[in-house]
Amino acid sequence: MDMTCRAMVVALFSFGAVLGLAGPASSDPAAVGSSFYVVRGDPRLCPSPLCGGYWVALANRARTRCSDGALRPRCYVAKSVDEARRPLSVNVPEEALVRAEHEAQEFPSFGKLGVLLVAEVWKPVGGPAKGDFYRLRDTGVRCIRAPCFSVRAARLNGRARFTFSDLDLKPTGTSNDDLALAVLDPQGLLAAGKASTTEDGGRVFRATRIYLRAAKPRA
């Protein structure tokens, strides 16, 4: 990471820690039982709702349980709605991350098809996404020498937890404005990337894509 970008990340994370954004809160979405899905549009041409919806896959999972109970690399959903099953008030961008539940719904003349109940939409910035998906938070730890393991990472849709001594966001090509929005989000920084060790014994997370939270998807 270049020094300007690195200094900005450190400053923003430090500011977040002062505001109490470091550590999970009682409203942390990880506590409500929803999962994170990677969403892609369905480009097929056939009668709706059999085509034209979305393909969804659990982040960090090789298989996703579809509405018919089968495990597949990805699942088709005919539509996405909010938690009250109303039309979404925000768009779901291509390759977005969504915090959602997946269920089956009866469609007249077509039978049961998958529906995605969306609680949050996170739009992708940078990319393409390479590596695993994490939620990153500042721990508030400050050190007088490197490496300083001050970033806590939780792997989405899992229990694995890690700490990193540095973040490299340069590969994402993220603007400073988007970076500020992402790092200061009270729910943490969502990012895809890979970890590597450094010569001083540290561990750096090299992000390939970050995600910005959209407005709450309710009508």
C-alpha cells in the first residue's frame, strides 16, 4: 500500500475505534442468523420467472443449499424481496454481497422457485474478487513497534477468526471517498482478498475488492 493510502486507512480505523466501532455490537448482522451470498444476474432468455432472476452462492462455500433442498455450486432465485417480502427499494448490483435468507415460494403455473429475502445489499468496488470474503474491524490496539496485530477479521459464513497487522487496499483501485465510506461503516469493512506474511513477522490482508453498504432495501 502506498504511504498516502496506508496513512488514510490507519487514520480512519483509529477514528472508528474512538467512536466505538471496533468490536461487534449487539446489532451485528452476524448475530441474527442470516448468511452472505454473492449475487449474479441470470442472463438466460426464457419466460419469467423461470429465467431472468439471480444466481446466488454462499460466500466462502463450495456448495449452497437451494430452495429444493439440493446442494449446488449456485442456486437460481426467481426474485429478491425485502424481509417483509415486499419489492426491494434498491438495486442489487452484479456480484454484490447480500445478507439474506433463501426460501421457496409458490409461483402460479410454475411451481415452487427460490426467493431471496434481503436484509442488506453491499455493492462491489474494485475487483475482480479473488480470495475469501471477510468482515474487518479495528481492535483499537496501538503498538510502539511493528508488527502490530490491530485488525480483526471474521470469515463470512463461518467461525474462523484472524488478526492482521496491516491492510493493503491498493489492488482494489478504490478511491479515497469510497475508502472512507467503507472503513467508517459501523458494521466493519467487507472485503475479498488473501493473506500473506511479511518479513517482520506480520500478517497483511491484501484486498482485491471492497463492498459499500447500500441503503436499507425496504420500500
